[in-house]
Amino acid sequence: MSEERRLVVLRAIVQDYVSTSEPVASKALLERHRLGVSAATIRNDMAALEDAGLITAPHTSAGRVPTDAGYRLFVDRLGEIRPLTSAQRVAIARFLEGAVDLDDVVDRTVRLLSSLTQQVAMVQYPSLSRSRVQHIELVPVAAGRVMVVLILTTGRVEQRIIAVDRDLTSIEGASLLADIRARLNAEARDVPLVDVATRLVGLPEGLPEEDRELVRTIVDALAGALVEESEERVVLAGRSNLARFGRDFPLSIVPVLSALEEHVVLLRLFGSLAEEPDSGELAVTIGHENPHADLAETSVISAGYGAGDDVVGGLAVLGPTRMDYPRTMAAVRAVARYVSEMLAP
């Protein structure tokens, strides 16, 4: 019974500290929560929690604050994810449904997350290494010019206009492009992007000799699109929100801001998402659990998005360890699910 009561006390300390940003004393716990025990019992429970490394006394304060371990226990066992209200869900859906393309989806998502949580929001573009080809289209745009369009399962669209040595706007030219388009899609559709170039390299040899140079030009354009867009990208919003939590960064928020400027650091934050079993699965890293030393005073709540088990990218919220975990986790999970639904084929 004492163990269960101490967990209740820990939950109360976390909730009060997140709400007030002030160290929590036993007297305040008795006044704010119906714990049903004496002040002496609460002090004993707080002493036991401190001995277990779950709370600590900052400086000479009479109150206590949660440690990273205390927040971890709260998240794993005590923090119930509060569902969003119906009004919030409708607002999210309407805001994201207005997106016109993938860039707009990413931009709207990162701004929405930052607004919902009042923290730094990050959205990773769909990873090309986990993308597949949905369709390849060839469109004659003028005499001697063809638009090559690569459409991925993640909603990403790449276009290239190439110069060719013939006019393909005629009926004969349209028929030839239709045949090439069918061959390209037969080889590439639903193939992981990293394997597409290998699958297409031998395609010209299957056509009449007079058409091979045309097909090589088209295949080269597709390969070029893959190379140019191979870099992983992360978009941020809400960095100014960190200024509202100056007291949560005793030394300075400068190291945190510096870390957020390093692209490789952001990608490492999303590195474990590919290993998650389902899109929308939440991951929470607290304080010193973060892989970068400059983020040791922050917590990151992240989730993958994609179709079913196919996680193609991630989104996350970063803020101080004194974070409203249940509310933030609910927002991240909900937005990840909406993005997954939008990108579903």
C-alpha cells in the first residue's frame, strides 16, 4: 500500500510542478490533493521518493521537483494520455485537409504541432529510403520536350523536363510514350526507391534500337531526380517558444538552440522511428536519455507516420523536461494519425 501511495504522491508532485514551475512542498500537496493521510506520512513518502532518485530538492528549497527518473516513471506508469476534444480533432482535420501538396502538408503539420503544444515542433519529410514508387508518368509538353513525373507512395512528386530528339506530340509519339510508360511502371511500381535505378538500368535494351536513346534519357532523368532528392529533410517551427521556459534552463537555452540548428542532430532524434512497430507509436525521451548532450534538459515526444506498418517519416515536439506529458503526447499521437491518413494511397 505504501508503494502505491508513493506513486500517487509522485504523480501529484509532477502535476503541480508542471503547472506552477515551483518546487512542491508537503503542505501544498495536502492543500491541493485529497491524499487521505497526515502531513508526516507525506513527508515520509517524499523522503522515500527522494532516496529512490525520483525527486530532488533544488538548492535549499523546502519543496521538491521531479528528476528525469521521476518523469520517466510518471510517463511509463502514471501519466494517462488525455484524448483530444471533438472540437480539437475537427480543427486538426480541417487544417490539414486544406493542404495542396506534400510541402504544404509538412508546413501545416509543423505549425499545427507547435500551436497545439506551445513547444518546438519538428516534422521529418518522408524518407526516400522508406518510400516506394506509386506511378511514373510521361507527358509531351512541346515538340522535342517531355515531362517525366515520379510519384511516390508518400505523396512526394518529382518532375523533370527533358529534351528529346523527336516530336512526341503526334499520335505515333503518344503511342510510343504509352508503351514506355507501361514498361517503366511494370518495373518500378511499388518498388523501394533505393532499388529503382537498378531495376530500370536494363530497360532500354528491351526496345527497338531507334528508341533506346530516348528511354536512356528518361531513365537518366528519373535517376537524377532520385539523387537530387536523396537528402533527408526536417522542418522546424516554434523555436521562440523556448524563451517562455527560461527558468527551466538554468544555464542557457543557447546550447538547445544550437543543437536544433544541426541537421544531423535532428535526424538522430528520428532515428529510432523506423524500428517502431506501427506508425503513430509514441516514443518519449527525457533529459539525459536524449542522444545529444546539449538536449539533456529537454524532453522529446515523437511518433512515426505512414500507412499501417510502413513508417515513412516522423514528427516530434521538443521542450523542457517540465512538460505536460499527457497533453503533449495526445497532440503528437493525434497529428501523426491524421498525417498517416492523408498520405495513405
